[in-house]
Amino acid sequence: MLDDKALDKILRNARTHNGWRPRPVTDDQLRAIHDLMKWGPTSANTQPARFVFVRTKEGKEKLRPALSAGNTEKTMSAPVTAIVAYDTQFYEHLPKHFPHDQTAIHWFKGPGKEEVATTTAFRNGTLQGAYLMIAARALGLDCGAMSGFNNAVVDQNFFPDGRFKTNFLCNIGYGDESKIFARSPRFSFEDACTLA
């Protein structure tokens, strides 16, 4: 079992950061985040998430037109912005990633399978985006996830062939605690949960 210090770092005291200290995030750190988060479970090991780690000035300028006004400064100043996307044709990799059932590709590929494929890609890609945040926090970094942006613009600028679709954005770096809001309340167990 993880101790309280680790639980505080990953969830209880972790915050959505709006400002960043001027400290870089290295490519080795990004690789370490992926090498940890990739072990999180997905349905039939589909692993549909794809990540673009935007860290250069040129990359940030490609991202800027998609950002809402409230998310522009925090994103442009973040050391890294992860575009969390999903592969609409994730099933093409199932013969390798789900080897014990070579028919799995046909669960998602073919006429009439578009809805289940899209739902599976979005659901499991979202899970993987959460694993990314947990991994980043576990490795000493802070995160700021966002949905305030224009998905179509991000897709046009980063995924023009249409195969990958953007889900959400997540800034990654070393957060400036002076720029976060007071902690907002969470639902209690009684308010959010039912025993059946």
C-alpha cells in the first residue's frame, strides 16, 4: 500500500495548475511518464491514446489558435502541453497487442462497427489520459488538464489526415502554487455513491 505522502502527491493534495515555474521538463522525463502510464489497463488492451508533447515555441504557436482565452497564457507558458488524442483505427494493432484472440480486430473493424469503435477509442483513450496525469504526478511533476479549446483546430494543425482525434489537453511542468485557487469541495461518499 502506498503511504500518505504518495497518496497526497498523486491525488489528495494534487491541484490543477494555472501557472508554472521556469523549470524545464526533459524529454527523458516525458519518456519516463509514458513508460509508466502505458501499463494502465484498457479494454482488450486496445491502447487507443496517442500523445503529442508540445514543448517548442513553434509547436505552441500551432496550438495557440485553438485555445480559449482563459487557457492561452497558462498553456503558452507551460513547459509541455500534452495533446491527449485517440487513434480511430486503434484496432489495427490488436493482432499484436491482443495476441491470444486474433479475431479481436473484427470486434471494431468493418461495416456497422463504427459506433463501438469510436466509443471504445474515446473511453479508453480518456482512461489513458488520466493514467498520464497520475504518472506525471507520481514522478514529481504537476498537471493542468483542460477542455477549453477548439478540437477541430487542434486536429487540423496536428492530425491533418484525420486518423487521430483530440480528446483533451494537459499542461505538464512544475506548478507555481501562488497561482492556484483555493481548493474546491468534493462530493462525499454519501452524495456520490450507492451500495447495491
